[in-house]
Amino acid sequence: MRARILGRTEIPVGEIGFGAWAIGGNAHGNSYGPTDDAVSVAAVQWALDLGCTFFDTADVYGWGHSEAVLGKALAGHRDGVQIATKVGGDFYHGGVQTNFDPEYVRFALDRSLERLQTDHVDLYQLHNPPAEMFGDPAAYAILEELQAENKVRHFGVSVHAPEEALAAIQVGKPAVIQIPFSLLRQEWIDEVLPAAAKHGVGAVAREPLGNGFLTGKYSGAEAFPPGDIRSHWPRGLLRARATAADQFSFLLDGETKTLAQAALRFVLSFEAVSTAIPGIKTPEQAEEDLAAVGGLFTAAQLKRCRDLFRENFGR
């Protein structure tokens, strides 16, 4: 696994990390369908064996379950990996509500550390906070306190929109931004990635497989099970995503054998991206995704990808 530097943290991370959202299971209706914990643990451990070093989760994934599974699977390997988690979805007080109060952030981190079986996290991220927080220096004060206490090595923020990412970069506090960057969501390329590189902010590409549609395994006619976020998506959106994904088959060649591998190589073709974190549920998925490391796509290939996006995939 080739390494890149995670912005100004100076931490070397594998180009492809492990997105642990899915291994939280579907008990609370915000994941990617049912899981088997033994299979999840095996997936994490196989990823480790294949050279994966960066593992990203959030406390709200499975209401702590993803962190607990990850903590179990990484036991005995803490010194060789980087663990990232997130805070902001308060599931401790009935349902899930947004909570970024400093006292809550401190409380939630302690619970996360217990589940992850560690005394610190390498990256602690505000999990999709309200828009007004991104550019507010005071929003990051509690993270600076936790960093001074060595419970957090570095901190960052997970965003939904380019303007949020730019505000976080410009305020100068977060060392890392996490962005939903993929062949289907390329709006980060023109402004956000150059700004991140200029200011030494690491960029973590989440959902690089487009919520699974960039694996080429879905037609848009599927009925997703309860607890899978896609079960609520309109049928037209499912079909549109599957149709868009089909248009990237030209990226397959001798080195890139599957659409998922092509999707990962696309985001890694941008040097400002420190690591891509596909969601992984099984050892087989870990093997396929981690085998995606290869040369960058050519300028002509990238242009064709970008033209498809600008043309809204012909819709």
C-alpha cells in the first residue's frame, strides 16, 4: 500500500483506507443493510494484512457498534494504524439529534475511546455540523482542548457541500476535511482540492464508490432492505445512479479490472486527496478495493470523466 501524507498532520496514510460506516449494521436504520460481526472483524483484519493503515468510523454508525467492532478487530495493532472517528450525532438521549456542545463532545469522545479500546484517536472530526460552524473559530475550541490533553492527535470536519469545506479551510483550524468525492460527485475539483493543497489541509474522500453504485453491481431496480439508507431513495434516483455508473466502463483496462477499482483510482488521481475510504463489509470487498492502487489516470481519461459530470451524465 502506497502512502500519502495527511495534510499538515504529517501522518503517512495508505492511499486506500477502510470506511467503517457499514459494519455498524442496520439496527438503527442508518447504514447499508445487515452485517455479521464475525465477517466484519474478518474484513478489518484482512484489510490490515493487505496493508491498510487508516480506519475511519463515527460514533453514530450503529450507535457505537461500528466503533466497538473496529476496536475488537484492531486489538493488538494500535501502534500500526491510524483511527479516525466523528462526533455530533447524539444517540445517547433518545433517538438521534445534532449536538456539538463542548460538554457533549468531551463526553462522546470518552465513550468512543472505550469502544475503540484506545486512549486517543489520530483524527477526531465534527460530523456534518450546521453551516454556521465551519467558519467559526470558536467551534473548534473543544477539539483544541482535547488535542492538548493528548486524547486527539489531530482534528477535522466532515462536510456536505463545497462552501462548507472552503469555510473550514479558510478559518485555519481543521487539519483535515472529509468530502463525499467520487465519479458521481466531482464538484470538489475546481476550488476545494486546490484550496486544501494550498493550506496544507488533508482531504479524505468518503463515499468514493457512490453509495455502492460505482461497484457496477446495481441496476437501479433493487429493493434495498430495511435499515439501508438507499431503501428510502426514489426509484428515479436509483436508476439514474446506475445509468451514470455504466458510463464509466471505459476506465476498465488490464490494470483496473472492476468499476470499483476505477472509481477509487479516479479520486486518487488528484494529489490533494490523502486517502479514499470505501465502505467495506467483507474480506472480499477489502481485497477488491485495496487492489485498486495503481497509476493515475491520464489527462484524457480524467477529461472524459469530468465532461460526463458536467453534462449531468446525459440526463
